[in-house]
Amino acid sequence: MITRFILIGMLLALGGCSSLPELEEKARYHQIAANTNGNFLSLYHPDNGTGNVRHQQCGLNQHLEGMISRISTHLSNKAEGEKKVLISIHGGLNSIKANVKRVEKHYEDAVDDGYYPVFISWRSGAATTLKDRYFVVRNGVDRSLWNTVPSAPFYLASDLLSGVAAIPESFWDQGANFTRSHYNRFTGFYEKDIEHRLNDFNKPNIYYTQKGDEKSGGEQFMYAVRQVIPGVLRLISTPLVEGVADKAWDVMLRRAKILMYRQSDLTYRGIGRWAVDENNIDDETKVIMECEQASPYFVEGKPNGMVAQLLRALSAEEGVQITLVGHSMGAIIANDIVNEFPELAYERIIHMAAADSIRNFMDKTMPYLAEHPETEFYNLMLHPVNEDQEQSAFGLAPEGSLLVWIDHLLENPETTLDRVAGRWENAKWAAPLLTSYGDKPLDNVHLKLFGLRQTLQYEDSTKSVAEPREHGDFGDHKFWRQAFYWHY
């Protein structure tokens, strides 16, 4: 029982609060949010007259109508080639509150830079993910409480036991990661290896912002302190992450995927009922059907998750150039967007610390890049020292960024191509494969590696700011600007 509370407390510290804040009026149509089933979730006056409609299709219809109207107005006075829309997708372990703050922080700057920004929010907090694991989802399908509540203790016990069984492997993996990262840093291997790769590959273009400063004395002291008592507690948290959090990770992956294809898209008329007698339906189902029939963005037999309908709405706007940005798990969604909507014009695609696999990127996005050489792709990565030695939850969680967790604890990648694309440790090996697609060269693929303690400066500022040093830092930057995603 103690270990259960330790894990849940740790995940809540990472995931944040799951309450629903209210978005400010001016930002309302620069953001669109999904609930745990890939349907519309209102963050502006939650009781906005849509009623308790299970799929919230009426609310989505209203929201997309208002958003597209404003996008059309924004683009109406733009010259050809300047009709720019920014689509930003955050990653996992983000609370709704944090997402609202991110929207309100960035949308005005993006507008000033000529974009109409659209921030996609989805329920990726740890608390709601664990809830789905134990009380909602069974084998990829939503089940009633009559099914999930009796089985929840069995699922929890199974997860805990699998974590205990994984103790030898997880101890070894964490110990090896700790030893390797410190050895590579002290011997200078990281910098030598980066220099070697930069000399080896001209394509795809690889840009290293240079190492920058070492950690300060205070940073090194606090890092050492968190290796003592928290380091001992990591002996408990690491196998628990491998046992429980990897199952929550599966649910989080499900959340990312159903933004495109909902479970209800695979059933009768997209309303989540296995069979419906149209002459004898309940009021809720009738409202859902009416809202779907009234929507120009709902297409029967096609993906109708919130993101799918948003992209379908954007496709009606002529001359739009899209900058598509996915952070962490947002890169999974970005790959799905390009794969499902290749007819859209993507001016650039930016993956920041991508949590999707190299193989998935090659299967879903590289074909588009091969057919559209004018589209530029950027894969942004943390310095390997910062990646390997990141500490979270006050040092109680396993060491390493979320991407390290995925490769070492949450997934069992079969090959290097099945590891995450957003780590330099993986991408450096795959770089030769990204130079071409079939018989077509890919000069539009770029890899950017940030420094250990390096700074950057935006064109409209006289102050330098720190480059990303932790996995969660990317969303704090003006990621749509060239000074960030590439260089001056």
C-alpha cells in the first residue's frame, strides 16, 4: 500500500492537477481541447449550453464554426504565401491547467508573427490516465463500471507484481544509464561523438548549437543531493514505474491515437452504439445524431476524432500554409495528422523531443516529405547529458527524461528504429536512413541538437534565454521561430 501511494504521488507531481480551468475570452478560438475519448471538451464556460451530450459534437460544431470564421478573417488580408496557421500539440503528463497557461502565454506572440495559432489540448495528466487504466478501459475498449470496478484490484495487483518481477532488469537498466552517462560526460565522449557525427553526415542537415557552459556549482550540488535519499527511494520507484506506469503509458498512447480515430468511429454511425433502432432511440442518441448530421466536418466512415474534424475544417480554407509542431507525444499525433491529411500544405513540421518511434516517422511522415520537397522538417533534441541525467519529482522518479523512460522502462523496442526519434542517442544512428526515400533524396530533413548549457536570442529581444535543458522546457519557447527550431 505504501508503494502504491508513493507512485501515485510521484505521477501526480509530474502530471499536475486535472481540474478544468477557464480559458480567457480572447484565447478561446486559439485552442481546442479533447476529453479522454477524443471528443470536444469546452474550456471556456464549460456549461455553455451544449448540454451533457456524450460526444459533445454540438459543442465541437459551434467551436469549429467560430474558429474557422476567425481564421478566415485573419487570412483575408494576407498575400499569397503569407496565409500561415500554426498548429501546436503538447505532450504527455500535461495537466489541462498547464495547457491553458501555455496557450495564454504564446498565442498573442504567434499572432504578432503573422500566424493564426491553434493549440490542441488533450487529457494526458497522470491522474486521469491511471483512472482509465483501472476503472474505464479494458483491452482497448471502454467498459462499464460493472466490468471495471470488480476487475480493478486484479489489474493493480498484476501491475505491481510485474513491477516486482522486473526489479533485476530495471535496476540494471537504471544503473547502466547512470554509469554510462557519467562516464561519457567525464571522458568527453559525448562531445567527441557529436563532432564525429557532424563530420560524417551532410544530409540530413545536422546543426549543433555547441556545448555551452558546464553545470554551475549549485546545480551540481543539488544534483548530488538528490542522488542520496531520493536515490535510495528510486530503488522502489523504478520497478513501480516499470510495473504500473508502463500500463498507464499504454492508456496515454490510446489517448493520443483516438484524437484521430475514436472508438465510436468504429461503431454504428459514429455514435458508439452497436445497434440502433432509428424508430426507438433515446433523447441523448437523437441529439448526437442530429449534431453529427448538422456538421460539415463530420464524415461517416472517416476518422471523426476532434483533431480529424479540425483538420477537415482547415482543408476548406484555400492557400493555407501550416506549421505543425508536436512536442513529445504530440509528435505521435503530428505523424498521424500528416498521414491522414496529406492533402494539406505543411510549410514546415517541427518535432520537439519526439516520443514517437523513428520507424513511425519513416512510415507516416517521410512519404509526405519525399513528395513535397518544399516542406521542411526539423527534429529537435536535448543534449545527451541533459537527457540522461534529468531528474523529476524531486529526484524520486527514475533518472532520465521521459524519452529515456520510454526506451528503457515503458517500451521494449525491438530495434533502434523502434526507439524514440527525439533522442540524439537514437537519431544519430538513423541519420543515414533519413537522407532519402526510395530513389528520392531528402534535403528537407534537419536534425538540431541543443547544447548542455547554451543560450539563444530572438530577433526582437536583446536578452539571451536558456536553450531547453529538460524535456518539458520546449513548450516555454517561441518554438515557431527560426531562431529556435533551426538557427539565424
